[in-house]
Amino acid sequence: MSELLLLLAGLFLPLFPLSMVFNEVFQRIRVASLRVALLVIWPQIGVALVLAAGIDIPAWVGFWALFTALLYGFRALALREVGLWTGFIATSAWAVLWLVMGSTVEGQAEWFQQASYALALSAPLALLALLGGELEKRFGAAYTGLYGGLALSQPRLSGVLVFVVLAIVATPFSPGFSVMMTAIIESSMHSFFVAVTVAMIWLLWSWAGARLLQGIIVGPAQEKAKADLSINSTWVYVLILILLVVSGIYSIGNLG
């Protein structure tokens, strides 16, 4: 029964090829708010299933998760559609959670910690899902290279987009930073190879994020500029980003 729960958890903390289920569901949902809900809830189900199993996570599951995270991080480099990019990075990030869960976990405090790790990786992705909806409203599609120069034509939208992507790729002071550092620290205690691979996955996210922003932010401004984010919407995003930074700083203080 416990092994069955771990296998089922592989749907929600995606392990390839079970990961294709999440990405298929995510791509079929076109409403940004529903995508946000999916990004927040999906990994929490996986965490709950792993905790319910109540057994040590086998080493081979960790290597399976490592392969999944590496595969989807690498594939994200070539993606141009923002929604697909979001789904693939989410898959890669959630697979890393297997490495920080490590061994048998018990109690409400441990559940809160693991759930907070999942939320730390999901929250910036949820913001990107909303921003992808904003791009689709303005341009009909959210593709890199299809339009550019947002830094000039829509400075508020592009500014928020930059900081959201920085949070997604787990730069310092983002909540995902402490998750990745924990994954590297935990992995280094067992295998130097695994720790280096986690660092490579982290590098792939940064590379994929830079390519995504390059295709949207830089370049000449559009001749017919679309409406920028409203000031009120911008402040909402800014406040959420500030909360993410505060939580990231708090998490860094608890490392080790």
C-alpha cells in the first residue's frame, strides 16, 4: 500500500513519464486563474501522498526524480510558448522536491515544512501563469520571439515579468533559493554526483529563464504599443513579490 501511494505521488510530484499527465492537463486549461489553482494544489497532493506513505523514499526514486528534473529543465531551453515553459519548469522543480523530502517524515511540523517547499516553487510559477494570460490578452498568444521590446512599450508588465522569472529560477532571496540549497546540501551528504546534477538543473533553469526574457523583453518596441499593466495591478504583483522576498530571506536564515 505504501509503495502504491509513492507511485501515485509520482503523478503529482511528477516523475517521467507520469509527468506527461500534469503537462497535458495544464495545457488543456486555458483560463489563467485555473492554471494558478492547478500549480498551487497539484504538488501539495503529492506531498500529502508521500507523507501518507510513511516510508523511506527509495534511492532509485531519487535518481528517477533527478532524471525527470534534468530532462524537463533541458527541454525548457527550446520552448517559446510561455504556458508550456511554465509547465515544464514546474515539472522540473517539483521533481526536485523528492530530493529534499529524503527519508521518513512524520508529524504536522514536518508536513508544514514540506508543503512550504512545494509552495515556494509554485508561487512564482502561478504569477507567471497570470502574466501569460496578460500577454495573451494583448497579443493573442504568449510566445517568445513573436513580439519584443516590452521593456520600452510596456515597462510595468516587463518589469514584473523579469522579477517573476528571477523568482522562478530560484535566485538568491527568492523562496526557491533555500529549496535548491537544501536539495544540494542533502544530496551532498549521500552523493557528490547528485549534488552536482542538482546544481546543473538549477543552471538550466537560469539559462531557460534568460532565453524566455530575451525573446520578450529586449528588441525594438512594437509600432502599435498595447496597454501596459494598470498601476493597481502592478502594485498587487509588487506586494506579492515583496512577500516572496521576505519569505525567501526567512528561509535562508533557517538553512542548515
